[in-house]
Amino acid sequence: MQRILVTGGAGFIGSHLVDALMEQGHEVLCLDNLFTGSKSNIAHHLGNPRFELVRHDVVEPILLEVDQVYNLACPASPVHYQYNPVKTAKTNVLGALNMLGLAKRVGARILQASTSEVYGDPEMHPQREEYWGNVNPIGLRSCYDEGKRLAETLMMDYQRSNNVEVRIVRIFNTYGPRMAVNDGRVVSNFAVQALRGEPITIYGEGTQTRSFCYVDDLVAGMIAMMESEDFTGPVNLGNPAEFTMLELAQQVLKLTGSQSAIEHQPLPPDDPTQRRPDIGLAKERLGWSPTVKLAQGLVPTIDYFRSVLDQG
């Protein structure tokens, strides 16, 4: 049994990670300021002596004794991270610094949840880890993109300068139960619009592509990376199956039985036209690859949104 800190542990991905670590028998500290996270995501662990919820913002330092740190704290959808872009940048940069300071002090291994957004609007397709990206440093998304890039920089500098054991994962589009209804990302948008009978909003022609990884697959990859003994990364974690926005919309309409029309709107600035991970490195070094197909994973995801909407 290890004592494990998960920052952003009440969020969508964080809460599923907490579930998996609790199931393995670890002692888990969930640290979250509940800006985009929700207590309801981890309510089933409250009262368990191996679980502790700490309401705290990673922008401020904290003193804790732990064996491992998963640093997930940061709003991950454009709607939320653009709400207060300065705070988003601070969460990425000061949050990483504070967690690295903690890991250095107590000798903990730390995993940084980075993002496919570090590749920007990529000129390499599919994206491999050695690609340095095509990011607009002054755009609307750069508080998140550049914040995550700098978090990766800090991880590597702490490893080289202070011998902190770091792990870096670059997470591609992830979906599943516990996504927020107002998340603003494409799976939640389409599912909620279809269930409400509203028009499904597609930006541009709908030919832009994304790759969608079910949250259970992603969590398995993160844990495999944390447990790897000689691999810092960065490593791509995502599902290489690629879908256009129109294809996703059609799958959602089919699974919901919705009669929603499709409505086209202008593309937002700096929106990547293609996004697909090359996961060769994850297969080789971690023995990891996703197992849940999009049509399978959408079923429990849509069921979750249906239950949330039914509750009001």
C-alpha cells in the first residue's frame, strides 16, 4: 500500500484515477479546489479510512507526506480554462512547481498530466512524442497549451537538477461518465444536445478529426506509466482511432435515438484540424493500448448524461 496524492482528484479523469487506486488498496489523498471538480465524483469514498479529501488550490504550497503524486489539477476544457486564463497559467506553472517541491522534499515520484495540446495545430500526423508542436504562444488557448508545455519543462529540469523521479503523459481527448454537462468539449456537447433534442453544433465543415479514449483505458495507462521503473516519457496516451466531428455526431444521434438537426457554426481560432496519437512508444515501453471502442464507450457516457439531465 502506498500513500498517493491526486491533485484534481475530484475532476472527471482524477476521480476515475482515485477509484482505480482505491481499488488497488492504496491510501489516497484527493486534493481539489472544486472549481471544475465535484464532490459528487468522489462522494462514494467519503468515510473510507484510506481516503481523504483536501480542499486546496495547487497555486498555494502545501506540506504533505506521500509516496507518489499524480498532478492533474487544471481545468481541461476551453470553456473553463479560458474563463480565467491567468489563473489557468498559474495553475499549470505554480501548481507544477509546488508539487515538484513537495516531491523533492519527501522523495516521491511525480506524474504530470500533460496534453496533446502541446502539439498545437500539428504539422506531423499522427503525432509522435519527438514532435515539438505548432502552438500559438499568444492565442486564446495558450494559457493551457503553453502552461502545460512549461509544466513539462519544469518536470525535466527538476529531474536533471534535483534527481526528482518524474513521469510525463500527454493525454489525448478522453471521454466517459462524470464529464461535466457544461464541459464544452465535443463528446459532452453532442451527447447533451442530442438528449435535449437541441441542434448539434458542429464548428466548420465537421471534417476536423479527433481521437477519443475511454477514461478507464486512460487511467490504466497513467498507472502503468507511474509504475514504470526506467521511463520518464513523455508518452502519448490516447486512442489512435480517428473520427471526424460529423462521424461522432452520427454515432451520438444513433445511440441516443435523437432527432436533433446538425447546425454548422464558424471554427474557433487555433482549433486543430487533426489530432491522432502515435502510441507506439506506450505499447513498447508500457505494454499499454486502449481496448474500448468509441461505440462501446459512448453507451455508459450517454447513460450518465441522461441520468444527470433527468435529475434536473
